[in-house]
Amino acid sequence: MADTLTSILKKLLNQPTAPFHEYHVRAQIEQYLLDVPNVELSTDAFGNLLATYRKGKHKSTPVWALGAHMDHPAWVKVPGKTDEWEFLGGVPKNLVEKKENIALRKESGDIAPWGFPVVFEDGKVHAAACDDVVGCAIIVAVFKELSRLGLDATVHAAFTRAEEVGFLGAWHLGKHWPFGKDAVFLSLETSRPVNGAEMGDGPIVRVGDRLSVFDHELINVLMRTAAEQGIRVQRCLLDAGACEATALQACGIRSVGLSVPLGNYHNLDDDQNIVSEYVDIEDVKQMINLIVALVATKHDGLGERTLEERVNLRMKEYKKYLEIGNAKYEEMTA
Ligand SMILES: [Zn+2]
């Protein structure tokens, strides 16, 4: 997987992207997935790219729909103007408009992302748009790995558009959910590690973001799968930003998130310079392993008893104690 992952990361991270101008990333993803056996591609009316891997009758419980967004904050041409640029996405205006920072952008047709090269160094990959092209690369790698292993599984994916301007693609996905009632949403993001999360300590099971908390049963399935597979994960509230799980959940779809710890979130270092973002490749690999295990496993009957089962057992176990306590109270109040 290692070689494939490196080449997928390199190819995808080299594509210029911006909100509404995700076509280069999208074309590269399509090229990767077109010839993968058991994978079907389609698009929705908003232009989100949808994919399903389906082999055999096996379905995990629940059925997972993976999600990652294809855009990243960048300069785009103002509609109808030939030489006027506007910055789309969450980076302070006073920073992006500094002269020395404007010099860092690299024009590519109607968009001008930050012109940083993709660099692999010391187990990390540095690039202009790890958020969330790394998430897209993870989905591609998961689908290729499922296919390589010939695993019986059903798993969906959505590569969304225009997340950076307020979840536009994710909102459309949630309002026109194409994956069926038994499918739940798993947002795959790169995020600033906060609240004890550390880069290099494994993928983060995201219990929530700045705007919402996520489905606790789905969180438990993720934690249990990681424990069963011996995959080190971090369970954290990542409230320095928001992710698409919040949008999908608001549309009534059960949702949860996984995050790869991200350095230089939205291209800002500690001194507010515009720089490359970076992630630890081992964190990315572990996230892929976790997702492959997640979709290839039937989770009912595995691991711990449900809370209801546990409470019912305790109720039986402590029945006598309860009766004695009740009798004492009756005595006292008689
Ligand atoms: Zn972002």
C-alpha cells in the first residue's frame, strides 16, 4: 500500500483547487477509480462526485458513506471579470492580501492557489492543500485496498465541493441523500490537533467540532474497531473548526468524523506566515487501515454489550440490594 499511497497523495496534492473549481482534483480521482473493479462512479446535481464499492452481499452495520471535500481556500477569478481576484475560504483578509503573500499565489486558469510544491520529508507530506485533498486521497486508497484484497463489502463515498465557503456541497448531499436509509456519514478531514490531540499519535476519532457533537454509537463503533485491530487512535473534541459531519447531521443523517492531525491549518504557521500545510504519513496509513477494517466488519455481536444489556444485568445482580433499601425506606416513613 505504501507506494500506492505515496503516488496517490502526490498526484492529488499536485492538483490546483479552490471552492467551486474542484475539477482538477475531481478528474484525478475519477482517473484513479474508473478502472477499480466493483467501484461505480456518478455525480449529483451539485457536482459532488459519488462512488460506491460493492462486492458480494456483505454489508457492514451500519453501511458507511465516507466524505471528503475537494476544495481548499484559494484565490478565484471574480465571475465576469478577467483580471480581478477574490479569496474564497477561511483565512483572514488582511493576511491573504499582504503583498508578499499575493506573490505566493500561482495562477492556473481561473484559480490561483498558493504555489507550494508537494514535498515528502521525514515521514510527512507538505502541500498547499492537505485540507482536504488528503481526505480524498484516503478514500481513493481505501477503495483501491478493498479491491486489491477482494473484500466483500459495500461502502459509499462522496467527494464534495465548496466546503470552504460553508458546506455547500455537503448540504446538497444531506438534502438529497443518495445512499439509502441504512447509510451513515463518516467525514474524513485533516484538522488542527487541539484538546490533547497530537500529530503522529494516530487518527482522531472526532467526537464533535465547533458546532455540534456527533453520534455516540458511531463513535463507539470506531473506537471498538480500532481496539480490535490494534490501531492507535485519539478520541477528541476538535473544536478549532467545523467539518461536514455537522452539515450532514443537521440534514438528519447520522454522522461522525475521523481526522488526520494537520500542521499549519489553512496555510498559516504560528507567526501568521502563509506556508504549506502538512500531515504525518503514518497517521494517514492508520486511518486507511481503520476504515478498511470498519467497512469489512459486521459489528453486531462484536465487542461489548449494549448499555441496555448492561443495565438489565446490573438490575438483576442488585435486585436484593434494591429490595432491602426500599424496605428500609418504608420502615422509616411508616
Ligand atoms: Zn478547511
